[in-house]
Amino acid sequence: VSDEFELIDWIQKCQRTNSPLITLGIGDDLAALKWPADDLLLVGVDQVIDGVHFDSKIHSMNQIGRKAMNRNLSDCAAMGCLPAAAVAAVALPRELSLDRAKELCAGLRQAGDAFQCPIIGGDTASWSGKLVLSVTILGKSAGIKPVSRSGARPGDAIFVTGPLGGSILGRHMTFEPRVKLGREIAPIATAMIDISDGLSRDLSQICRAAGVGAMIDASLLPIHPDAAELSRRDGIPSLDHALHDGEDYELLFTSAGEFPKAIRIGQITSEPGIFIRGNDGVSRPLVPRGWEHQIGP
Ligand SMILES: [Mg+2]
């Protein structure tokens, strides 16, 4: 990008927030927020890199900006908190045009706006490397106890909020963060995580954090049509795609109660180890195999 000042001017002009939390937004050395005394501040950071999480030759700048923000919003969903504001740091390839850089920032902002999460600061730099975006999100507990990963108890049911697998066909760029659902689930959940690394890997995080195990029922697992499509192309069973593919961004949670909007897929066990009961009734160890998408060369 040749004219960073013009970009920063433009970003500043499009900023509009009516959030009562924001005392100072973009334009000063730091932003300032007035935080309610009885509210917990939750903080997280997440980055996306060209060639790892997206491919700038295939995906639009708007989509890339949206993904960077939506991954952070999905982390808010996983904690049951509400997004409050975000700051973003962008390393722009020197040859990227000003218009494409604006499109990137617009994508970030539009994804945040959908959840009343304004961008209140950031940093841009041009360099000879690939596009990298890092977003730091601030969330508020807003009356709900944040849900950690470590509270699963033997006997709890295991739920997911939607069908899994094959997100690489496109959903990994266009998913909707489950912020509203996360708020509804939080009061009844004992543990929660968003599925970014694949069900098997993210479930193992929950089990390890609580020193418990899990039994998944293959017949209950919701398999996304994309997993079936991918299976036709690569010959790997669609069940394996649903179990191990990353970047579904559905919520995975455990609860002693019921939650009709989610799908029950199994149960937490006191014996450590994760098993899957097949359609033949036989239980086999489920070895975590989740992976981060390697997009591009
Ligand atoms: Mg997460």
C-alpha cells in the first residue's frame, strides 16, 4: 500500500460507534473505555495468515477481513460473553492497492458491526511479506459467568450446535459466529469451546482440562453435506471429515441438562480416553487428528 495515511484517514472517517463503553475510539494513541464495575473483561487475540487461513489469490479482501473478525467473535461465543470492541493490526503486502486494503478493513468492520463490536484502534504496516491480520477482542460477561473448558463432569451430555466437516469447501470463510446461541447455552453448560481445530481435537481439550473421557455415538453425529461432497472427491469417509476437519466454528459443549437447539452426540465418562461407538455397536478409540487448514502452497 503506497499511501498508508490515506488508508488511516479513511478508516477513521468510517468509524461510527454508539457504544456507551467507548470514551475514545480511533484517533488517539490508545482507545479508552469506561468498563462497568460489575462486568468481567474477557480478552483474546487471534491472527490469520495468507496461505494458512486464507488464500489471497482465491478469497476476496472483504471475506478475509470478515474471517479475521469472526474467528474472534466465535471465541466470545465459546465463553458465553458479548463482544464489546476490537483492535486490529494488519501487515499489508507493499503491492496491495489502496482499494483492496480498504475492502479488507471494510470486511473487518462489517463483521464486527453485525455484533455491535466496533474497531476502536489498530495498526497498519506495509512490508515485503504476505498479508497477516491480527485481531484482539474485548468481551464483557454481561451478567453471565464465562464458560471455561474445564468444567465437564462424568455423565454430562456432549452437544454440538450444527453439522460438521468439509468446511474447506468454503464455510471456513463464511461461517456465522454463534454469539447469540453461546449466550443461551452458557447458563446450562459445564464446559464449552468453539470447534476451530476439529471435533476430535477440541473435545480432547475439554476432556484433558477436566481429567475425564468421552464416548461419542457415530449415529448421532450431524454430518454436513460439505463433508459428504468432500468424501466423494477424496475418498475419505464423511464421518472422518465430521470428526477431524477444522474450522467448523460450531460450539461444542457439555451439560447435565437439555438444550433442544443443539444436537446431543455423546457423553462424558469418568474413564479417561475418547471413544466412538460405530453404527455396528463397537466402541473404538477416537484419536484426535484435527488440523489447521493449509491453504495454498
Ligand atoms: Mg476458540
